[in-house]
Amino acid sequence: MTRANWDQKSTIQKVKEEYEKREPALQASYDRLLSAIKEKISDIQKQGPKYIPECDYTAIEENDGQVPKELLERVKETGCLVIHNVIPREEVLQRKEEIKEYWYGNQERTGAKARGVMNALGLFKLREHPNLFKCITAANLMWHDSKGDTEWCPTKPMLYIDGCRIREPGTEGGMFAHVDSGGIERWWHPEYKKCYQAVWDGKWEELDSYDVSYRTTSVLPTNKLFRAFQGWVAMSEAGVDKGTIRLCPMVKEGTAYYLLKQLLDKEMKAWPTVHSMSLRDELFPLINEGLVTIPDVQPGDFVLWHCDLGHSVEFTHNGDQDSSVAYIGASPMCPMNAEYLVRQKETFRQGGKGPDFVERDGDLGPEENFTEGRPTADDLSDIGKKMMGLAPYEISSQDDEKTRAVTEKCNKILGF
């Protein structure tokens, strides 16, 4: 695979020409937004980490595998959720040791330095954990299909291979505020920009951040799998000033803000790339004012944030132990994601990174040479094989006609 290429100058010019004629309506919408967003920021700053919704895994399990009703609107409003006690602590700590042995042991054997790894068996054991599968399904179920004909199935998740972070106390690190799942595509991509149509119509208040329509047909240059939520499983304790994630918990307002400010602020000279979108303070100050560190978590807790949500990572880590996470998001079954799994199966067999990362970086990465402890399909559980597209998804008697059709189509794409 090669790096994604795009005609930056031409694309930006086309975007400017398309939206110029809408500027009066967009400006009026933006003015209303600024008032609403500043009020919300005030509440976030008053409450701090407590602003971010939390629940225990048992609450998901006892509510038929869904986010509790009394919490659902709060989660959808903020765009994030912390689920505690998803995977037993001791099991997570064991998996972390297995990840470290694979990572550091192979570095020592091969001399190939890695910032993180994606293919450790310990990572796959976390990804395929039955409790996590239920939480991922619960996250997918928060989305809906306004068109009614979208080919997707939220109860049959597909896995996006991502990496992990093991950050020792006092070490440098951190990330400025940003949003993933594409950048400039939000303005120009024929399908993806439809996800934000309410904003382009000057009606940001009507933006539905949980409408799956067009999300599952937006094949982006380097974000070719739809992740409803990004997320990670904690492999250590984490909290304020311990080198962990900060979220801007206002998904609708935050999204409308960075979309409109990019168009309307004449001082904005830089445009985002096709990989992600920088939300640095000098560009988008209100996103940064709304950032808040997550509440305290322990090994086995699951942190989820909406794919459009601004987030950063603390630059200071003043805790007394490592700050470690395994990046695992929530993605539903759909044909586009199945197409990604076809490519991901191949990079997995080669020991490489996921296709999005190969596309971005132009190589398979150092794990291609990590021969010790590299997992194969036989090492995965039945759940893991299905989520990876290495085994077909079953069609049950409880599946409706649409779910059966989507499952059959995705299985065919995957070669079954």
C-alpha cells in the first residue's frame, strides 16, 4: 500500500467556493452556537471530570446489553462514557505483561524499535473478551438509521486493529486536541459531508451525531472503517495529571464549532489533512476550554468517545505507575467495514499494522519482523475470529430479514 495522496490546493479551493454562497446562514448559525457552547463550557468547568458519564459493567448487563435508559441521553449529549469493571483487573494486568514481553522482547531480539504494538496476543485477548464485546455492542446500539435502508448491523461488531500505550511516570508524551476519523473530508467528501448536513443548512441545533446514514458509505483516504466510537481499555489506573485522555464532552456543539469556525474565521489559514484534524488552542480555543480529564479509572475499565469528539492527552504524567491503555473502539457490521477486514486480515497475516496505518505510513511497521509470540488466527477465540473476519458471522432465528441480508452480504465479502 502507498501513502494517501490528495490535491490539497484544489480541494480547499472547491470547498471555499461551495460554501461561500451559504455564508450568511452559516454566520447566523455560528453566532447562535457561540452562545450555547460558552454556556456548556461553564458547566463542564464547574463539574470537571464528574461531567463525564459513568456506569458499571453490571448496569449494561442488567439492561439487556444496552446503556441504561437513565444514562442514555446524557451519554449521547456528551459523546462519551466510562464503563467500569468490564474486564477483571488481574486478567488485564496479566495481558499487559504479555503485551510487554511481545513488545520489548521482540525489540531486543530484532533491534526494531516500536512506539507501540498492534498484534500482541495479549491485545487480542482483550479485544475479544466477551464482556467487552457486549459493551461494544451497547455503544453501537446508540446509533440509528434515519434513512431506514442503511446496510448495517450494530449487534455484530467488527474489529479495527489499533495499538496500545505504555507510558512510564514522568515521561514526555501527550497530544494536542484533535479529532480523528478524517479531516478535510468533512467538507468535500460526497458522502461524508452529508453526515453534517444540518450544519451546512445553518441549523446546527438539528445535527444528529448518531445517525448512521452515510457513515457506512464514506470510504475515506485513510479512515476506511467506520468507528462509531473510539475507545480504550485501561491497563493501569489513570486520572487527572496521570498522563491520560482529556475529552471535550459536547459532541454536537463541538462538531458544529470546528466545522463552522474553519469556514467563517478569516484568520484560519491552515486546513486539516486527510488523516485527522488539529484542534489546537490557537485554532479552536473553545474546544480546549471544554477539555476535561476523564474520571479515575482502574485496569479493566472501558473509555469510549464519539468519533467526532475533540480530545487530547495530558502532557504531564505525575502518577507513581505507568499509564497504559489498549486502544479498542466500537464498530458495527456493514459492507464497508467488511471490505476493510479483507485488507486487515492480510496485514494481520503479515504481522503488520492495520490498513489505515499502513496507508498513512507507507509500510507494515516493525512488527513484520516480530516472530516471537506473533499470533495467528488459531490463537483467537470464536468471537475474535468473527470480529476479525476470519470466521463467518452466524445468522440466527432472531435476526430480522434486513440483518440476515446484511450478514450474508458481509460474509460473502469476507470470502464465506
